[in-house]
Amino acid sequence: MNIVRLSSCFALFGGVFLLGSGCGGDAEETGSGGAGGAGGSGSVTTVSSTVSSTSTMSGPTTTGMMTPDESTNCGDAVELEQATNSLMLPFFQYDGGAIDPAGDTDFFKFTVANDGDWWSIGTDANPDGKNDMIDTVMTLYNETGEEQLAQNNYAPYSSSDDSELNYRFVKAGTYCLKIEDASTAFDGQTPEGGPSFMYRVYAVPIDFPQYPQHNLDAEPNGTVMDAQAMTVSEGTSGITDYGYASGTFSAKDDVDMFSMARRDGTNTFYVYFAAKGEGSSMDPDLVRVRDQDGNILSEVNVAEDIDNSQRRRIWAAISPTATNLIVEVNGEAVDDIGGNPFYHIQTRSTDYENPQEVEPNDDSMSASVAVGQVNSGNPMLYSHYIGGTLNSEDISSDATAWGADTDWWSFQAQQGQNIILTCTSVRGGTGLISPTFSIYREGDLNNPLQTESETKTKNLYWAQSTSASKPKIVVNQTGNYYLKIEGADRDPNVLTTNYACGIHVETP
């Protein structure tokens, strides 16, 4: 995959155009060498690494077996070829696969050596998310294919159409993996495929001591004081640190915390975590980001997030006074945790954030200007990435002292174009409660063209799509347009009240 700078890319979140700051595209980062952090519960160790993600543990792509991928089920699955990466560690791959003709499905098998082994399994196929290439879906089965264990459509943070599973195998043995295009994986679509639908599949057994940026849960780590220090790896796109934490819930009320030092200059922190459908027998419940004093910066209640088709992400704007960040993962309050209650989270702290509001911008006359750029993933989109904080003067835990705030942003659109809007605040875990996003045309500021309040259960996404929360806006008059963001309520337990949006002006 190519390294994509965060400042110029876009991300897909649940299949939608999202934020500049949420863009993942740097799935292959080259470490720049780092220093160890301070000791104690808030410490972090930064390692030099040729990669920051399990998807590239396998090293350079090779020609692989290059045998015809004619397998049609788990019974005649092709065995993945064993190879060795630059660290002289084993991985398994098949290079040269293709979903061709349309509707084709391919099956592979591999062997897990030990009970409880963790593997990272994924595809390298369509890093730029192009429509004329494959959108891979991976499905993991037992050896015979009679039991589905996990499925994944999208890698946790990426603007690509690649897939990634991080799975804990309860039992050693042989397992089967199905690769197909999304058009055949989900109902109601026309099967797609062809010579351009090529892919590479890899499977990497995670040897935690050998891959130090992958951290395995070590009890006790259930409080802020005894949070487990994570080892992270440095990226090269600005100041970016990546970390991975895997573990199991010993009981439904199990709590695990992981800490890392905040490097100077970083201001945005992301945590990506898999849904139950990706293999665990139990979802996490609350996922939180805290500072070194235990204050909650962001929080998502997974049990309330009913849309399991969308990738899970929590993000937080980092205060310059924060020295450490702590990720908290809580077990789900269920009667039966099941036979494989594992979790896997990926963290990223970065110096990049969407361009922020300039106060005062509480009316159209003082609106902050949304600066646009040609979208790197779709040249027909002119994208404006913005961000801000409602009532930025109040960062206390006293919600009664917090007052309503309104932010305005201006941008331009021409007749015949379309306006696509994506915004996140509540869904990202900030403390805002039902913020409202509205688009107005200059000259008619009393009647919004469209308005919507963001909730916890669905992305705010205006587009021509079955997954959209509202349709895109068709522009019938050239001129200035405004995005108005307002909120009157906040969660007293969560300190941040940030939002981030992508305003995309589309030329049909």
C-alpha cells in the first residue's frame, strides 16, 4: 500500500465519505526510530518498526504460489504458502488471486499451531477504494466450512476496500478462509468481478514479544493507577503513533486499561475496535479514553450502538495539558460471555486534525471559511474538512455551567452540483448530546435546505446511498452556502464537546 498523508485524504466510515482527521490511508508506515517513555502506569515505549500494522508484517509482496485460485469450498481450499518476512518471522499468503468471473468465490486454508493463538488476517487489493476493483469480504470458518467464526469487510482504519481480521483461535487446527467481493457477500446486489478484481491474502501469527507494538492484556490493569503501559510504533506522516492491544474478558464485568504517553504536538487520538461479528463471543460495553487524571475525554457505549454494520471508532481532541492517554475497555453486561470473549483495539495519536473554527463564528456574517481541496479519492468531489468545539470556554465537569453554542462555516457551490455532508461528534464519543447540523443558502437563512441531529445509533451522512441518513442536497443556485452547528446539552461525565465534518461538493 502507498503512504497517504492524512491532510489530503478522506476516509470511509461505514461506507461513507468522512473526515480528513479520520482518514486512515497510512496502513504502511515506516518507523523513524524512537525513545522509551518514562516508567510507571502512564508510560509508553516507542519502537522503531518497518511497519505499524499487522497488514504489512508480511513484508514485501512476493509472487507467491501463483497457482490457479479455483477452489470452490472449504473441501478443496488452497493452502496458503508459508514465507518469511524481513524480521525472519513466518507468515502465510496467497498472491495472485482474482475474483474472476463476476460472482467468483475463493477458499484458502491454514493451520494454527496452538490453542489461544492470535492471528492477523487480511487482504492487499484495493488501497484507494476504486470502484472498478475488488471490495474484499473475508469470512473465517472451521476446517469443514460448517461453522462461520468471523467476517470482515473493512480494515479498522483505512480509506481502502481491503479487509482485516484480528482473531483469537480457541483451538489449534486447520481453518478455512473465504474471499469474495462485497457484491456477493451481501444480499440485493449484482455480482461483480473481472481481471481487475485482483487481491493478495495474508495470515500472520502474532508473536507478541517479536512484534512489540502489539500488546497482550496482562492483569491486573483494571484501574487508572495500574493501567498497562503500551508499546507503540511511530509513523512518518507527521507525528503519528500506532498501538495495538488484544485481550480477553475474564468475566462480564472485567475492565482493562492501557496507557501511553502523549507526544508533544499530538492533538487527536483515535481508538478502533472490532464488532462482535468479527469473531468475539462478546462485545465490549463501554469504551473510553481518559487523561492521566482519569477524566473522560470520550466515551462510547457499544451496547447502545445498534448499527453493527458500521465500523467502530472513538476519537478525542487532546488537551495540551494531557501528558498520558488511557484507553478503557469494559466487558459487556450479559449473562453468558461465550467461549471466545476477546477484544482487539487499535490506537492512533496524531498531530493532524481537521482545520479548526476561528472564533467568533456564531452567525453567518462571522462564519469560519471552510477551505476546500480536490478529494484524493474522487476527483469529482471538492472536499472541505472542518472541526471545532462548541462552547470551548468551558471544559469543566459541571454541565450546568455549560451554555448553548452555535458555529457557522461558509463554503461555495454551483448550480447543478450536489452537497454531501458527513459529521461526527456523538458517534465518536464526545460529550455533546444531539448536536444539530444544518445547511443554509445565502439570502435565505431562516429556512435550512436540510437539517439533522446526530444520535448515537447512526452516522450523520447526507448522500445518495442506502446507508445515508438523509439525501444529498441538489444545488439550484450558485453562491455561498453555510453549515450551522449548534448544541445545547452535554454529558457531565465527558469533558470534550468537539465535532468534525466533511463537506463534499460533488460535480455530477
